[in-house]
Amino acid sequence: MLVPDDDFTAVLAAVRALRKGGYEPWLAMSVPSAFAARSRATAGTVPVPDAGPDPEGFVSALAQAADRLHVAAVLPGTETSLTVLAGRQGDFPDGVVLGVPPREIVERAVDKKLLAELSAAAGLKVPETRTVARADVDGISYPAVVKPVTSSVRVDDTVRLGWVRKIDTAAELRAALEWMPGDALLVQPFLDGALSAACGVFWDGKLLCVEHQVARRIWPPTIGVSSYAETVPPDRELEERIEALLRAVGWNGIFELQFIRRPDGDYVIDLNTRFYGSLALAVRSGLNLPAIWVDLLLGRTPKIGSYRVGVRYRSEQRDVRAIVHAFRAGRRADALKACLPRPRTVHGIFSARDPLPFFCRLTGLDAEPGALPPAG
């Protein structure tokens, strides 16, 4: 396998899972500090241009590496690589499977406005969503959440990622419209509730497997991602609606659908159709999503079991900040309790069987990753 990498932990979880599933993952790297490059699960690395500012150079280098390494498949490890690789199967050697659906499907999958519409049509709850142009900031209730219309935006032959932000005033909204890419933004009311997610593999119109999780802590504290999460029992009714949504999108592959869990139901807030931050939780709980996905890509029959409830995930660097924040905010008992070791916990970086990524993070050492072997 050949996987584009970044300096976050999602790809680290993916290469560990792929190795566990019997595959040999190689990394295509445009950053020097990738956690996955230090993992014993990684067979080696190959340098490639950054897909954002140089999408054509990225695709060309990735195709050449795939040819030299004789890989079976190329997987989109990041949001940017997913967007850039859409529709580029013809650039890769015969026999190399590109793990990206057709371009029109990818464009539907990263369209956040369409996500709200399709979610509502599938019977899922969604926050009220409004498209706001640069000169149109009237009638917004605060606090609100602002996000790009699509996850990745092409600007002057580059691909830029938009970020989700909480805004409290019209001035903050105007500022966001100035620096976020694109001509318009989506604005939704800020919903107070627990971050939750359904994570799985969708294939040929069917939800093959799904794991449910709830974040017990997030970072940043108001509109962050999971710093500490736990698997919870399945919700069959919710799964039927998720299946309807992904069928409407036309998706094939791995996914994470995020919600805000409130007393009146779960509200869809985002769809990630690539490796995601808490991926290690699904793998540890019993669903090796990357291996299942690759088995399907290569025409194999995957081994799909069930996941265990009560398995936990901790993102070390985020959870330390979340715990300190809770302590300073006066929730000292909760903060002290959070410091206690818990059984059945998988970490974003640390693994006793694969310690180097954590050791390098802890010490600040920059271990030298493996390199692409010479041609011939």
C-alpha cells in the first residue's frame, strides 16, 4: 500500500491497522515530522510534493512511486489527497488500484451544504444551515459555527483546507469571511452537546460495519475534536438513516460521520471520508476499518466481526490540555479522575509494541525515516 501522510495521528493508526491486517504500508511524505514515518508498521517512505500547493507534482510523484514500489493500491491518507486524487486513476500504472471514488462522488462527499440537505432527507437531524456571502452577515444569531462550503477549496491552482470556527459576533464573522478560502461560508447555530461519531465502511450501497463512539472530552474545549472517547452501544435506527445518507452520497469506502448528541437527538455536523483522528479506537474495539476497506478494494472477502463497547481512546497531546483546562475551570475532581489509568485504552501515538513515534514526540528527537530504495 502507498499512503500520503501528514503530521497528525490518523495515518499512524492506519498504517498500524494495515500491517495488522497483513498489508505492507509505505508513506508518501511531504512533511518531515510525520508520526507514521517512525512506526515499525511502516515499510518505508518516499518524498512527494505537498498536494495543496502542487497537486500536479503530487500526483506525478505518487504515480512514479507506485510504479517503482509495485504497490497494489494507493489510499488517500488526508483530506487534501482525497480531493487531489479524485478522477486521477488514469495517471497510475495498470494494476494499481486508486482508493478514491469517481470525482463527482468525492465532490458530493466533501460538500458540507449538500451533506445537510441529504442528511435531512435521510431522516437525520441537522442544524439550521445558511450560506453566507462576504457582504451578507445580517440576521445571524450568535454564538454560531462557521465552516467552508466544501472541505477542500481550489484557489489559484492550489488546494486549501477550510477550518470550522465558533464565532460570537458579526465582526468575527466578517473576519472569517476574509481569511477562509472560497466566496461563501456555511453558518450554523452553535449546539451545546456531546461530540459523537459513527465510523465504518460503506460498500456497494450497504453499511458493512459501523462503530459508535462518544467523546468524553474534546480539545479545544468549545468546538474541538475527541481527546478522550469511548465506544458505546449500537443504534440500529440511526444506522438505517446513515445507510440512506451514504447511499444518497454514492460513497464507497471508509467514513466517519460526526454528530452533536443532545437530549432531542443526534445532529449531523460533518462527514469525513478518509482516515480520521480516533481511527485507533475502532481498530482496538474489533473493527479493523483500513484492512476491511483495502480487502474490498482488492476484491477480497474481508473479515468483519463486531466491536466491543467500553473501549477507550486517548489523544495524548490533546487530552493533557483538556485535563488542564478542566482543572483551571474548577472541575478539579473530574480532572484528577481523568489522570487515572483506565483499562482497555488505546492511544493516538503511544503503543508498547510500536514505541518510537511516542518516544520521538516525547523527546523531540527527529528519527530518520526509511527511504525509497534505489530504482532497479
